[in-house]
Amino acid sequence: MLKKVMICAMSALMMLTASPVHAQTNKTVYLTFDDGPSNNTMKVLNILDRYHVKGTFFVTGQQPRYFSYIKLMAKRGHAIGLHTYSHDYAKVYASAGAFNQDLNKIQNVVVKETGHKSYLVRFPGGTNNTVSRHYGYKIMTKLSNEMNAQGYNYIDWNAETGDATGRRFTPAQLAKNACVPMRNVVILMHDTSAKNNTVKALPSIIKYYKARGYTFKKVDRTTRCRFKPNN
């Protein structure tokens, strides 16, 4: 009997890991898009408008010619987060100072385009990425603590399309990967020029969660979905 209780307790703990925490009991889904803006951003924005849902865009500075889309994201009521300017692991994870400098650079772009600072952050590769350990000792632990101290809310995910794995998923496969029966879901997708299949999969993802009574929400400073730092 004691063994069964222990197993149940461990299972419950595993289910809570990297899950958004909110007081309400309704099912919630967050559509999040990394690495934009890109030439696919307008397509994503139009799909979100068509289905009357909001998303969260974690932007970078990789394609400056599309910076004006950041203003449009805000104008259409979506949340904007920071994903570093360069998205260069060796650069941003060299030290806490290097990360902050790069983060401030994309923050300046967001302020210029929207008139407001963002307090949402997604680390390149996520909080539990293993690549960063090659560039800075305990860097993810340091950065997660520092983001908290600076008032930022860093966000990971607990579901994903798999559009950044290197595998060539079809739109149907991407949608299937992202459609999971959890109460609170934070989906990782990517907004880059190469992610045409993600754009094609998005309507199916939205329809899946709408059909099951999910509320679509933007990430904000109270949303919690965090991995444990790997270093």
C-alpha cells in the first residue's frame, strides 16, 4: 500500500513539472512562436485573427527587415517576449553580462516598435538546454536567478510541434505533435522563413483545442511554465 502511495505521489509530481500554474481550473492553451519576425509572421497573424485567438511571440533580431511586424503583433493584441537579439548560443551564454547585453538589444527594438518594454523572456534552447554549459559554468542557473531578480518572467513549454528538431514533419504530423490532452498547455512553435509547414499546421492546432473547450491565452508575467536548469 505504501509503495502505491509513493508511486502516485511521484506521478503527480512529474505531471506538475513544467506546467503552467493558474488559479482557475479551466483548460488553457498558449500558442507561442519563437525566432520571428519573419516573412511568415503575417500569415501567422492572419490565421490567429481568423480564429479570434491570441498568441505570444518571442522575438529576435535575426531579420531586421521584418521589425515592423512587431508593432503589428502588439496592435493586434498579441503578447511579445524577448528571445535575445542574436540567438547565438556562444555569444549569449558566455556570461550573464553578455546575455543581458544581447537581451537589452532586442528589448530596445521592442520598445522602438511598440512603445513598451516586455517582461517576458524565453531562453534560446530553453532553460534546460545542454549547449550552454560549453560556454558558461552554471550559466542557466545564474540567468534564471537574474531574470527573476530583474522582474522578468522566463517561460519554457510543455508541448511542441517539433518544427525545430531537424526532422521533416508534414503539417499533419506537426499538428498531431502539438495536440496533447493536458489541462494547461504551452505550445512551442517557430516563426521563421523556413517554417511554412508550421503555418499550414496552425489552423488544425487551433481547431483541436477549440473543439475541446480550451481557452486561448497570451503569456503574461503570472504564467508559469519552467524547466529546471541543466547547468
